Amino acid sequence: MITVRDKKNKRILQLVALVLVFVLFDVAVYNLFTKRYIDRRSDEMKGKSVEVSKNLPFDDASEIYKLDVPEKLSGDLPVLDGAAALFPMYSAFVNAVYPKESVSFDGKDFSEESALQFTNTRGAYKSVVDGTADIVFCAKPSEEQLEYAAEKGVELEMVPIGNEAFVFIVNKDNPVNDLTVEQVKGIYSGRYSKWSEVGGDDSYIDALQRNKGSGSQTAMLSFMGDTEMKRSVLGALLGRSIAYSFRYYVSNISVNSAIKMLSINGVYPDRETIASGEYPISSNFYAVYNKANKNKNINKLLDFILSEKGQRIVEQSGYIPLKK
């Protein structure tokens, strides 16, 4: 005979089972989906993609390369801006040849009067066209950025100042260590949907993209050429990710022990293979200015950057100099 107590215990067990189902469901959702997209970087990295406060000029605790150059620029100092990945380098240029009082940082942002600024690639290209910056340090501009310059009647001068590699990254546990250029294009065009098609396991591929107008997205579009990029729904939900960036950013700024860079066509992107041109996706980065800008210190600063001392800063900042 089933008693009232038995019925009560049964309801309690059913309730516990229901709660357990919801808990297990939440854990599964977290592990399959949510966990992949949690951003564990510092607030400054989330907001700026680089820890500006750790890479300031004229700061003893700064992590930038410091070179003592007695000949400082004076007068109308060019305002500098640029990409997140290049900030430690152009901050080091400022530290070398600008007077200390030319930079003003309140712990979060640069003041309007500061000769050193940071707004990222998209903001930098806008600022050099609008005239709020004199020189910006970036990868090649996107078509939209070139169109914006043309609309404003601005002709951009692009001076190569160093070399860098465009790299592809995956989780360190992914068994794939090398892809061909053709395989990468196949992944990002949707021709390959599973890692098993390019030498990996049977999981789906999640081909991540970057924000429109960013330096890395512009570089990726250039790499893909006329081939359209696609992202699979199954890959986004269940797949192992692949992403792209510049080597320095992966190795020195957004350091993450859970990821690894891939070899391309059997060549790993290190300083030697980039300098030699053996790594197949290497490119310049540039100092960019408005050709109509009459500030005489622009050429003086560029002469310094291309000099032995300036190229030493490029190299010691983690990049590959033009001159060896």
C-alpha cells in the first residue's frame, strides 16, 4: 500500500531529478558554448586590445624598449596614433625622440593635447585623414578607409618601416599543426567544414573573423582575394576554432598559452623565416601620413625611424626591421 509519505518522497525525488537535469543542461551549455566565448583578459585589454598603461613612454616601469637618443624633436611635434599591435613600438619612438612633456595620460586615456594617442587601426586611419593625427602606424588600409580618404581629398603616403607575418591560430590541443595556403582559403570559404578534411579530427571547423576595418581583417580580405569568406552555423555552435592575427600581437601582446600558431606550407612564422621571406604570408607595416601635411618634423621622425637606431627600436620591440 502506497502511503502519503511514499507519495511525498516520490515527489521530492522527481523534483531533485528535475533540478539535476537543469543543472546538467546548464553545465553542458557552459562547456559546449559559453566557455568558448568568455573573455578573461584585463579590462584594459578588452577595451583597447593592448595594455596602454604598461607601454607608456617616460615611465620607468614601462615594458617598451628604451633607447637614449640625445637629439630630441622640438617645435611642432607630429601627433602619433596607430594599431594596437604597434603601440609598444611607436610609444618607444616617442620615448626616444620626443620631450617628456609632450605626452599626457590620465591613467585611462591620452589628453587631446598629447602628441601620443591610441585609437586602434580604424580610428587611426580616420584621424590621419581628418587631421587630428599626423602619422599613424598600421597595416595597409582597407578599401573603405581608402575611400574615406578619397572622399576627403586626402592622398595618403605609406612608408614601410618593418616586416611582420600574418598568422593563423588554433587551440593547442588541436592535432593540426600545419596548413597549406589553399587549405586556409578552403576553410574560410566553406569548402572544408571539418578538421578531418585537412588532417585533423572529426570536429567541425569554426572559422572566426575579426571586426570590419581592423588591420587583421583587412589583411585577411587581401589574403582571400576574390574568394568570399563564410562561417558555418554548425562550426560556430560546435566546432574547434581557427582565427588569425599578426604574429607580434599573438606572441607579445595577447599572450595565451591555450593557443598555438600554425605553420603555413610547412614553414613556421618565426623571426628568421619572416626576415628571409620563407614564411609565405609576410608583409610590411607602415608609417602613414597625409601627403599635404607640411609639418617638417614628419620627415625628421621618419628619417629617425628608418635609421639604424630607429630600426633597432623596431627590432627590439619584437618586429622584423627593414634593414639587417
